[in-house]
Amino acid sequence: MFLERCSAVSLLVLGFASEIIFCAQGSDTIMDKFPQDFSFGVGSAAFPTEGAWDTDGKGASIWDEFAKNSSNIQGGGDAKKSGDGYHKYRDDVQLLKELGVSHYKLSFSWPRIMPKGTIADGLNNAGISYYSDLIDLLVANGISPLVTLYHWDLPQALQLKGGWSNRTSVTWFRNYADFCFGRFGNKVKMWTTIEDPFSVAYKGYESGEHAPGLRTPGEVYNVGHNLLLAHAEAYRVYRDTYKTAQKGQVGISLSSDWFVAKSGTVASTLADIRALTFRLGWFADPIFKGDYPETMKQLVTSKRISQGIPNQTLPTFSVAEKAMIKGSVDFLGINHFKTQLVAPNIDTSSAGPGFYADQNLVLETDTSYPKLEFRPETNPNSDRRLMGFGLRKLLQYVTATYNKPVIYVTQNGLDSCGTLEDQNRVDYIRDYTNSVLQGECAALYGFNELMLG
Ligand SMILES: *[C@@H]1O[C@H](CO)[C@@H](O)[C@H](O)[C@H]1NC(C)=O
Ligand SMILES: *[C@@H]1O[C@H](CO)[C@@H](O)[C@H](O)[C@H]1NC(C)=O
Ligand SMILES: *[C@@H]1O[C@H](CO)[C@@H](O)[C@H](O)[C@H]1NC(C)=O
């Protein structure tokens, strides 16, 4: 993981696909405009933006702790100061205004509000005032805030109790969300609960590349399970307690690559479907259909039996939990960055559990597409390609598979800190934006609202 040295300002689009418009199919430039009520915004997250990591009573987060070990961060560094948004938020709002965006996606740092993670262990009034002032200023400037409650920075005090591995994390998050809705919901009308639960579970608890840096592969589905329950509890709190008065919307942001079968064989096509099922269906199926995908349950079970650990399958939801999770979004946030090729492969190298080993496939980059420099100074081996069609395909897939949910694209873009001349970024944004415009043209796909962040 690389800590941002400048807060990444990326493109974000929000609007309504209410009109049928001219289609730029096959073209590589934007041939037409988004509908008038389509809006553009930008997004950030607390940890790489705010700095002030221990100022005015803020508690430590798992990322503060993780960054103390310089070998966890490419090139070293930490986020003690980062973009200094805690002190410079007035300048930031001014910049947003000059940019002309109508929406700003930000996240709350949980330990800035609750230094030890729970109300019982104390609230931090200075942190609460900070978010209150920032939100007031945004609204006063005609910019609607979209607030993410959890963008990966769990209070370290809760990590010491097991973090998201601990089933009590569902209650911790529910209570934190309840407090935030009550305190800020008069001005914040768009909320996402948990940002990219795939990364929280896989990168935090299996690959260890993100905080808390654990390498406990058997734990990944348990963490995902708790994240889903925590999300759904927060959604229900809002709906039952606040929605009538506050009239806002609550969703979740899921990240997914798009996957393309490497060959036209049945085996390759099935591997392609598995990749999407594990990456997106793992979270989207419970939310829209009430349970994990059947293929995922069967595959993990048969893997564990052959590994001699039949007790470590996917966790199961009770009937009441299924009912609580199903339909627990007013909109679906989609984070998308890249497309990968998929080929079938039985992984025999790994005796134990493993998120990718479970899927019986290999992922590859399609090198026939133009290569993009992605922070070349720290990422010489990165291989991002210009494959904007993947975003369109993903949105079309979500629309068809999950019965036309309202979709916001909550993350998309290419970081390119350090140079002003970043043609690759221009190319990326043009390609992906154009792809969305093309997708939107196909009115049958009917995603209602859309945002690139
Ligand atoms: C720092 O992180 C590296 C890589 O994860 C690990 O091997 C090392 O033990 C850690 N050092 C400390 C002091 O925790
Ligand atoms: C999980 O959290 C509860 C509540 O804070 C705590 O009592 C328990 O010890 C935690 N479990 C672990 C394994 O840390
Ligand atoms: C699962 O089974 C393995 C092997 O029998 C055992 O070592 C482990 O403790 C069990 N785990 C749980 C959570 O029951």
C-alpha cells in the first residue's frame, strides 16, 4: 500500500439516466453530453486526507498503527499530516466550489468521533465539531456531502478486541452509525456504510497488504460476514429511526473488476463467472438476494472437505439475518478500476484456505490494451490498461443481475501524483467516462443514477 502524498482528486459523476440520448457506440471520444441533471463531483477518504492523526483528542486507527512499520508502506511514510484537511478544510471547500462539483464524497474517521470506538468509552467533541463545520460549509456552498461511515480506519482500540473478526463488531458499527445519523443526518442526505468490504476482508485479513496487516486466510469469509451484518444493521437503524424525518438514502460501496474469459471454452467461461461471483456476488448476492451465491457456498465447502477442514466453510445467515440483509440498500455504490482475463486452473499449491485459491482460476492482464503509468515512481511493476468498456459491462451486469438497483459509481480513476502532465490520466478518464455514456445510451440497462469518484 502506498500512502497518498497528495489527496487524489478524481472524477465523480452523479445524475439521472432519464433520457434516451445519442449513442457514441464504438467511438473513442465523447460524442454527446450527459443528461442535464447529471452531476460531477469528487471524492476522498479521511485517512489520506485529514492528517492531524492525534490532534484534539483523536484516537489511533488501525492505519495509524499499520503505518508505524515502514515496511508496510511503499517508500515508507505515514499519514500523520497527509493532506492536512483537518486544518485546511476551508481551502478544500473553496477548491471544490471552483471545480464546480455538486457532490463531495468524504469519509468520517471513526476514532476522530469515538477515540476508542464506543460511546461508552467517550466521544471526542472536537472531532464531531470538525465534521459538523465541514458539512455546514459544504452545504452553504451548494455542495451535497456523501458521507462514508467506514473507509478502512477502524479504531485501534477495537482491533485489540479482534476488529472485524469479532462478532461484536456488528454492534460496534451499528452504534457508531446510529450516532452519526442522529448527529449529522439533518444535513447529510447520502450515506454509504462500508467502503469496499472486499478490500477490508481480503487485504486486511488475508494478504495483509492493508491494515491491520493480518495473514489469516481462514478468517476472510468470517470478516466479510460481519461486515455484511454490520452494514445491514446500520441500514435498518436508519430506516427505522431516521428516514422518515431525514429523508436520506443509505447504500454500500462494492468494488469489482470486470472479468473476461481468456478463451471461448466452457471452462474459461465458467471461471469468468466464478471470478465475478466471488468478487462481487460475495457481497451483492446477500444484499439483493438474501444469501451467498450457491456456487460460492458449494466451491468453498468442497475445497474445505478436500483440505480436511470441513468446519471452515462460508458462515451461514439465520433466517432472520437473511431477511435483514436482503434489500438493505437504497442505492449501490460501485468502485471499478480494471478488467482482467480469467482462465480456469485448479490451485494445488495451497493446502489451506485462500480466497483466490478457492476460485480455481488464474487472473491475467490483457496486454493487447494500451498500458498506463500508475504512479510510476513507486509502482514500476503496475500494469493498468486502458479498458474502459469494463466499467460499462460491469454496470450492465449489475443492472441485469440485481434487478436494476440505483447505482452510483463511487470510485473510478487513475492516480498520477507527482507530475502535472499526466496524459495517461486524461486518457483513462476519457475512456471510462465515454464508456459510461455509451452504457447509458442503452436505455434498457436503466441504471438511474451514476457517479464516478
Ligand atoms: C513490519 O512489517 C514486516 C512486513 O509485514 C514484518 O515482517 C515485520 O515483522 C514488522 N515489524 C514489526 C516491528 O512489527
Ligand atoms: C470481542 O468483543 C467483546 C466485546 O468487547 C469482548 O468482550 C471479547 O473479548 C472480544 N473477543 C475477542 C476474541 O477479543
Ligand atoms: C476445525 O477443524 C480443525 C481440524 O479438525 C481443528 O483443528 C479446528 O480447531 C476446527 N476449528 C473450529 C473453528 O472448530
